[in-house]
Amino acid sequence: MTGSQASNEPGCALCGSPSASPLFEKAGFRLMTCTECELTYVANPPSAEELARIYSFESGYHSQVRSRRMDRLHLREARAHHAIISQHMEPGRLLDIGCSVGAYLRVARDAGWRAVGLEFSKDTSEIARSEHGLEVVTGTLAEEPFEPGSFDLVTLWDVIEHVPDPLGTMGHVHNLLRPGGLVAITTPNIDGLFPRASLPIARLTGRWPHPEPPHHLYQFSKRTISRLLREANLELVQLVDQRIRLSYSFGGVLGHVRRPYRLPYTALFAPMALAGPWLHRGDTMVVLARRTER
């Protein structure tokens, strides 16, 4: 797919430009890249009603947490994220946006933080409260359930790519932080070594595991996530290259036994996914930024 177009669809959520180039299509959702700022986004996103259905157990979203147990893998990831946070600040008041059943909330609480979560999904937020005893509000930032300037840290672990209005979301985050407070984000990096190397084959085969529409409405790069932060008066503090776990991108061993035709793809691209962070081109990133007054 080549060329650019100015469509009748809403313009870029980051810079407002109506001009975009088609990048890829998956499950009927069209991924476009803004020709001005290079943000990649779903040009035909689900409606608000469709999103509410998508983020429910009925649709299969996070159905694995119905067991009421916290996944050890997510707890391990939460501890790794918290280790990065701990390099920059002492415990204070924390808001975890998109907290799901609360793995990071639990880790932060155990480390001495006064932690509260915000979760869009009614199903997972109820489990966080009833089964894990965590303080979690069901809803969105647009409903403004918290006092401005009341948090030392706001976290969005694999969340910003899901929200319909990332710039508006980060504006809310800025208002919720105290002066000098930190925001921590994880999000996939569309400019990672594996996503970029596999894109030409994806265009031929129709299979590109990196983007996940309609759950992921946006695909950020280091450049576009940095611009998003600047536009929201947030100053970049640290950016850490990481990789998405291989089983998530390529499937597990049993899946390859059942579908051996996937082996060549995994053999070709899994080493790139592994090498990405070492080459500063990981397929996901941890981003820390500080509230500034401008």
C-alpha cells in the first residue's frame, strides 16, 4: 500500500492533520500513518458502545482472570516496572489507569504506596475489589473522579494505545499529577526491529502480529510518544527499550506443534524480537515523564 490521502475520516489525534498513508489492514480495521507526525492509528475505530462490549468477559477480554488468581507473569512484569519507578521516587500516592485486576496496584501497595486504580472494564475492576481487596474505581478519566494535583505517580501500563483520545488522556494525567510528579507508560513500539522487519511479509500474507485492532487504536514510536508527552506539558525523563514476550507475539511451543507452518516465521523473526532492545529498537518501551509548568 502506497501513497497518501486526505480522507473524510477524523484527522490525526496528535497533530490534527487529515493527510495519512495506508499502512496495513487487519480484521477489517484500516491502519493509517499520519504524513505529518507519523502517528499510526485505526481510521475506522469501534464506537463507544462497541468498545464497552469488547472490554467484557462476554467477548473473551481477559477471560483468563475469571479464575480470580493473579497471573504470576503479570506480577513479575509489575515488579520489573516498579523497579524502574523506584529508581526515581519514594512511595507516595499512585493512580494506576487501566489497572485490570490490579497486579501493579498490589505490588505498589506492598512497597508502601497509597495506591488506587481506574479500570474501564466492569468485570475486571470488580475482581480487583472483591477478590484482591484493592481500591479501584470503574470508569474513565473523562468522568474526572479524582482531585487535580493529588497524585505523585500516574501509571498507564499498556493502556495509552487503547484510549480513543490519547492527547486528551495525557492532559488529564498532567492535571492529576502534583508539580514534579511522574507518569509511567508502557506501549508497543511500531518502529521496533521486529515490527518493521516483518511488515513487508505481513503485506503479502495478511498476518502481522504486532498491531492489535480494535483493542489497539494507536501505534506509537519513540518519536510520536515523545511528541504526545510534549503536547501535554510532560518532560521525558527516561525511555527504556524492551521486548514483548515471545509467546505473546509468536505463540507457545504447543501452538507450533499444532501449526508447524508457523515455524519458519518464528525462526526468522523471533531472533529480531530478542535482539531489538539491545539495538535500541525493542518492540515495546517503558516511558517516564515529569509534569512541567509551561
